[in-house]
Amino acid sequence: MFMRKPQNKRFEYTPRFYDPKKDEKALRRRQIKFESNVRRGSTRPLIIIVIMFILVYLIYTYFG
């Protein structure tokens, strides 16, 4: 009675239309492998090598 009646949320939708020209271009790019899906390796091995180098350096300067 004292509460406000809930309203439906407005549905904001921008329609996307199918464009066969763009689809054909994308298919050609995939066939040529123009779009690179190359996964780059993680930087974890590099970080481990740097940390080990720092530890070896500190040990060398401490005992040397």
C-alpha cells in the first residue's frame, strides 16, 4: 500500500543485422589465418629465473 510498485526494466537492445560481406571477409581471414590466435607463454619461468639469479648473486656476495 505504501510501497512503490516495481517497474519493469527497460530493455535496451541494439539490433545487429547479418552482413554476408563481413562474414565472407572473416571466413577468408580465418582461412589465411590473418587473425592471430597465438597464445603467449606465461612469464612465470622468466620470473623464477630472475629470482634464482638474484639468490645466487646474494649468496655469492655473502660468502665471497
